[in-house]
Amino acid sequence: MPLTLIKGHYRVLNSAPDGDSVRFYPSDPNAFRTANIRVHTNQAGGAQLRLDGVDALETHYQPPVSGFGVQHQPRRFGRAAASALLQFLGFTGVQRDQRETVTSATPQQVQGYVLTRFGDQYGRCVAFAFKGSRSEPDLSPVVLDVPLLDQSANYELLQQGLVYPTYYSKLYHDIRDAMTQTVTAARAAKRGLWARDASTTGFTVQDLKTLTDRAVIMPKLFRRLLDYIALNDRNTSMAGFKAYLASRDDRLLILSTGHATGFDYVVDVNGQRVSMNRPPEDLVFVEG
């Protein structure tokens, strides 16, 4: 799996990194442009990373409906993933304010590199993130094989059971298969969030706090539920949720059956009870 090597460093001060996203600054400020990777950069050349293949519980999610406010999933695992990511990269003494913004960290930046080949629709660099450096020249192609995957932050978070696997169609199958093996082992050992996961066992939506404080579920499902509730003026009735999912038309492939369908097909709603009928690692979403 050849990807572009971009060398640089990570910074977290005055930003709000979570368990699958952190700010990366290339050594060459023009690196993304030179590599023809379309991402949004700040005036110092920094871009927000989205770790490929993983999704951490939301620590600050705001539905696209004005007035609903910033929400979160059960804080324990979202914060644990964010802490594990920064610790893996080399940051210590991280302090945050009430908005999850980092107010202090040691050191102010740490050396690292990413392997990437594209940005997402939000202008984030979709990448595998690593600490340290490599001997190859900056911007050279590097094959991401399984041994190298094992050195990434993406793998580390999956191995600890702190993130959900969330695959998109541009992720190569051999890397996806290796990530799924790690997920299977973490689930069997009930590491991290897998001891509490209710994505497939199901959960009853009693009120908004069911989603923000109690149910540990796949973040993509959480985001769709929050968007639906926000659209319905905070009414938590699930009566229209399946129809709402169908209208969003999140396309995916079910790996075990080869069935191309929509997210609504793998989500069951029975009264107020919601569940997924396939595990997250059996799904490959089509990029929006």
C-alpha cells in the first residue's frame, strides 16, 4: 500500500485534539500542495489529521442545526482515546479547559510523520500517524505493510480498544484485514470500550442523556442519532429514525455478504430500541 511520506511535527496547544484527530505541521510548508493532497492548512502550514480506519467517541460534536449546542458521547472512553493518542505521540502533562482545548502540554511540539494520499471532504488529511522519523526522503512513496501499521497511532488505539473501526472504500483490504484482526482480539479480551459496547446488542433511547452519558456506541451511529434529534427539536422519539437514515443515504458495503446498501439497512429500530445488525468492522463506507 504505497502512501506519501510527509515529515514534520505535532502540536496540540490551543487546539482540541480527540482520539482520532490531531494537528500536524509538515517540515515543508508546501508539502501537501506538492503531493497534490487537498487539505485545509492554517497560516503556519498545519493541517488537521483524521486517523484512517478508526473513529473515537465524540468529545465535542455539534449537529448542523443552530442552537442545539456541542454534545459528547460518554466521556470516559472519548477522553481515554484522546489521552492515549497524545501519550503515544510523546506529549505529557496535557491540561484542557472545559471546551476540551489544550491549555498546556510538554513539549510544545513532537517530531513525527504521516503516511497519506488524500484529504477528506472537510479538508482534513486522512493519514496513518507515527512518532519519530524515517530515513526515506520527505514526500517519497512508502509502502504501508502490516509491520509498519503496527507502529502507527491508528493501530495502537485499536489494540487498546479505545476506538471503533470505521472503514472507508479507499482503505486497502490488506490493511483493513489486519486492523480487523486487532479489533477481534480487543473485543474478545473486552479491552477498553468493548466491555461496554452496545452497538449490536442494542440500547433504549430514553432521553438525550442515553446517548451523551450512557450508551457506548459506534460514533457514526451517534452522530446520525444526534443529527436526527436536533432536526426534530430535541424530540427523542425514534419513530422516524429509519426514514431519516434512508434520506441521508450513507452508502456502504457489507463485507461478509458483498451487499452494497445504505446505513439504514444495518440499523434496526424497534420502538425506542436501536441496534446495528452488523458489527462495525463488517462495514465499508463510501467516501462522501
